[in-house]
Amino acid sequence: MRYGLLLLLLCLALPTLPARAETDPLVSLFNFQLRMAEGGNAKAMMKVGQMYENGEGTPRNDAKALEMYRRAQARGEPGAAAAIRRLEARRKAKAARTQARPSASAGAARQEKARQEAAARRAAQEKARREAAARQAAREKARREAAARKAAREKARREAAARKAAQERARREAAARKAAREKARREAAARQAAQEKAHREAPPPPQAASASEEKAASGEAAPASEVKSFSADPCKTRAARFLSSCKKK
């Protein structure tokens, strides 16, 4: 009689099933069992719960499956308790996996963050190293430039000292030449003076006696014109060749 009632309900439900039931027997079975469960049939409730749990003839839905199992348990169905425990255990495992995934994701995120921070530290260290190298290169360049400027100043100082020494040497040489010319002039003047003094102080030689003197020695008087000429110009006498002043004339 039970099976006859099931067949009767199935026949009553067939005209109202959606068009999909005509091609999918699982959908037709699910709809039939659902109607039976709504009518209070505990076994139909278990079957609907199983179909919800496994996704047969309907989308999978653990919450609705658990609801059907509990309704069947309330009606005294013996397999409902085991089905409830099985489904709850699976739901707990699923929840644990769901919680583990965020934890794993959080761990991966922490690892990625740590990796990014390590990369940022390495980049900062590399940047600091490059900046330190650049500062060192700048200091070395400044040191070389300062050394070059110092060498240029030292070279300029030596060149200026060399020019000054050359000028001083030229001044001393010019002064020496001037002193030599002055000394030569003084020596020439001294020789001239000595010659003139010697000429004035030296007595006339005996062979240089004039005709008037010879006449005087012989007792004859010299003509007045000869005496006058001698007194006027001694260089016109015979002794003029011995006088240096008469030689220049």
C-alpha cells in the first residue's frame, strides 16, 4: 500500500513538473521525493537529504541536507543520526579548511611582505653603498683638484722666483758692467793724469835741445821769433816728439 501511495503521488506530480524533468530523471526523482518529504514521509526526507548532500537532481546544499536529516530524525528515522554526524563532521572539516586557507594565505602574505621588506632593505643598502661610493669619489676628486691647484701654485711660485732671480742677476750684471766701465774710465783718467804728470815732471833729453839753446851754448843769442814760438807752442819744438800731449795733436 505504501508503494501504491508513492506511485499515486508521482502520477499526481508529473503534470506539474518543469520541462527539465522530462529529460533528467534525477530532477524528477528529487521533485517527487521532495513532495513526499513535505507530506511527512521520513524516508523521503532522508532521500532528499542525501540528494542535497550529493548534489543529485539539485544543486548541492549541506544546510538543506542537514535540515532534512534532522526532520527525519525527529520522525524516528534510524539512519538520520549517522547521516547528521557524517554531514556535521564534513562541514567542520570544510570550515577548518576554510579557516586554514586564510591562515595559509596570511602566512603567504607575511612571507611575501617579509620578502618585499628584505628586498627593500637590500635596495636601501645598495643605494647607501652607491651614495657612499659617490661621496668617496667626490672626496677623491676634490683631493686631486686641490693637489693640482697646490702644484700649480707651487709651479707659479717657482717661476716667479726664477724670474725674480733672473732679474736680480741681470741687475747685478748690469751693475757690474757699469762698475767695470766706471773703473776703466777712472783707470784711463788716472793713466792720462799720470802721463801728463810725468810729462810735466820729466826734464827734456839732451838731444832735444833747441837751436837757441845750442846758440846759447856757443855764445850766440837765439832769435826773438824762435823764443817766442817755443814759449807760445812747445809742440813745435824739436822736443815735441817726446811729449805725449804733442803726439795726440
